[in-house]
Amino acid sequence: MPTQPEPASRDLESHDILSRVGDQLGVRRVFGESTVVDGITVIPVAVAIGGGGAGAAPGEGTGGGFGGLVWGTGVYTVSEGRVRFVPAIDVTALAALGVLAIGLAARVTRRRPS
């Protein structure tokens, strides 16, 4: 019969997992490495979202999971002492919003009595 990890080792595993989650959602995921292009410093920017959980049950063992999403939002440009944010345009998201707006408009017009 397999033995259960000692509570201290469970704490170490939990600490290790949380440390890895922090690495995945840290500032390095939000602000990328800067690059200089034609004398302009470019710094990529993103939104990082994540969540997870872990648990243990006597006689059952332990388990956990984590999920995350990193979405590029644009870049900061630095040129001649001025900083400017240039947003990334997500065509897929804009198209989805357009389809949603058309669907809502169609639904509203169908419900109105003539």
C-alpha cells in the first residue's frame, strides 16, 4: 500500500506549486523584454489572469491544478524621452463583439410588437 506524504512534505509541495504559479503570473509575463528598434525602445505589455486550487483527502492523496491566460494588450514605446502606449487591436475579439451586438439587436427587434 502506498504511503501518504508527511504533512511537512505536503507543505513543501504546496509552497513549490504556489511559487511556480507566482512565476507564471509575475511581472515578467505582463511586461516583456524591451527591444530597441530604429532608436525606439519597445516594451510589450499583456494582461495575465490565472487561478488554481489544491487539496488533500485522507486516504485519497493530494491533487491540484492551475490555469492561466496571458493576453497581449499593446506596447509602450520610448522615444526622445517620451513614453507612448500603442494598443494591440485584437480583430477576433472585435469580430466577436460585432456578432454579439448584431445578435442582440436582432433579438430586441423581434420582441417588439408591430
